[in-house]
Amino acid sequence: AQSVTQLDSHVSVSEGTPVLLRCNYSSSYSPSLFWYVQHPNKGLQLLLKYTSAATLVKGINGFEAEFKKSETSFHLTKPSAHMSDAAEYFCVGLNTGTASKLTFGTGTRLQVTL
Amino acid sequence: NAGVTQTPKFQVLKTGQSMTLQCAQDMNHEYMSWYRQDPGMGLRLIHYSVGAGITDQGEVPNGYNVSRSTTEDFPLRLLSAAPSQTSVYFCASSYSGSGAETQYFGPGTRLLVL
């Protein structure tokens, strides 16, 4: 079964500086990986997904993630943080079988300061 | 198109009480699922359904029941509420659940069990 590990529970950046949220995965086969974002008191929204196509995946709101098999990583980045990016971010893996089941990381809370 | 809706938004229960969390989607999705979100633990799968009349257990099913009589609705029942079930509950749906599809999440139900 696949698992994902988010390496930071909390990240703080200044507005206008780069964002890096780290995620490692463990899987014995080619995974499907996602990043979801959750704004305060809201549901989850898909940012981007990797499904064995291009290793660099572009998502919404300027976010992107790179799948690196050699490092078993799927880190989320954004060149310039905006105040509206403050939220909780989840790295998610997909366990396939009789039905798809998402496996969530523990989340990274992104704080953006002026 | 309302997407995934959940009711109620908030609920307070006493230990031993029962209740049903409602989830509905209007996207004709076959796959629906319930997650609970607890601090520091990400989201964990409770139950899921791959179509009307078909349900199965997820990672943390104890204390919860589900049924799927229609494509649109997937209620979650707490049989005898316990303080350990204090959590935020999210319902999600996707087209078939058989691939790396985007899952659409409801806004959540915040439950407090005293």
C-alpha cells in the first residue's frame, strides 16, 4: 500500500518569496499523487495531480510539483507567495484496487506574512 | 450544479446519542466516500461506495454505518456517539473511483460529542 509523508507540519514564508512544501511517498509501483488545499473552515480543493505523464505538473494558482522517482518525492512549489495562499496543504496518494482510496499526509500549514 | 453538499454544518451530541450526517451530490458520480479529519492526522477514510447498493469499509469504520440506496445520497450514521468521534467529517465523490480522478469534497460537518 502506498503512504505519503509530509516533512513539515508548519511552513512560514514572507509574501513574495518562494514556497516549498515537501512530500515523500513510498510505493512499490508507479503512484498517482495529488496536492489538495484546504482554506480555513472550507472543504478540500484539488491543486494538481500526477498520473505518470509529465514529471512536472502545473496546477492552479501558480503552484506546481515535480515527481522525482529517484528521490521518491513530490514537492509542491510556488515562485512567489501571496497572502491568499495561507491554508493547509495535503499531499495525497492513491491506492488502487477494487476502488480508489486516497491516503492523506498529515498536512502542512502554510503561513504567509507581510 | 451544487456539487457535494453536507448537512448539518455543526452538531453537538451527547455520548450514546445517534445521528445521521447527510451527503448528496448532483454530478451523477458513482464513487462516494466519507472521511474524518483530526488534528495532525490528515483525513482518514471511514466508508466508501462504488455505486448504489454497494458499500465497503475504509481505514476507520468502527462506530459508523453507511448505505447507498441512490446514486445521489450517501448518509453516514453514528450508532452510539462517543467522544472519540469528535471530528470534522468530509464527504467526497468522483466519477467512477477506478482511476486517478479528481475527487470533489463537501464543505464538511463539524461534530462535537460531549
